[in-house]
Amino acid sequence: RRLAARKRWIAAVEVALSGSPPLGEVTALLGRAETMQLHDDARAAELSRRAAGGEAWEARAAAMLAGKAACSLGALQAHLRAAGSLPLRLPQEAALRAKEA
């Protein structure tokens, strides 16, 4: 049963890492890795790296949207460009793009 769960996790992670999954999916896969104690798995490490980058981006986006962070047009555009370097779909990217327009 544990082996089957690990195989399902590996298959899901390989699909996720081959594209730009939603940040929530990456976080969920990372949570499953922790539950299965896959701390030394290279795929889990990559999920962790992506999740950390996405969460940091989201925190800054939330601050910009709430007016708590510098939000000049240049800062906004730079932050949106940074989103392009993250292999994720970010929940607040659309709201930030709307603010840019």
C-alpha cells in the first residue's frame, strides 16, 4: 500500500514538475511527501524550492495589492516579470496584472 502511494505521488510530481502547476498543487504534493517521509527525495526538494519561491512571490504580491509595499508601475512590472521565472501558476498574478492595466 505504501509503495503504491509512493508510485502515485511520483507520477503526480513528474507531471507537475514537467509544467507550471498551480502553487496549491505544489504545496499539496509537498505535504504528501512530508506525510510519506520523503525528505531526501530530489523531487520533494524541487517541490520545496518551487513552493518557497511561489510563497515569497505571493506574499509580496499580497502586500502590493493591499498597499503595504511599494507599488510603483516599475515595481509592479518587475514583480510580474519575476512571476514569469517561476514555473508555477500563482493565484494573485491575475489581480496584479489587472492593477498594472
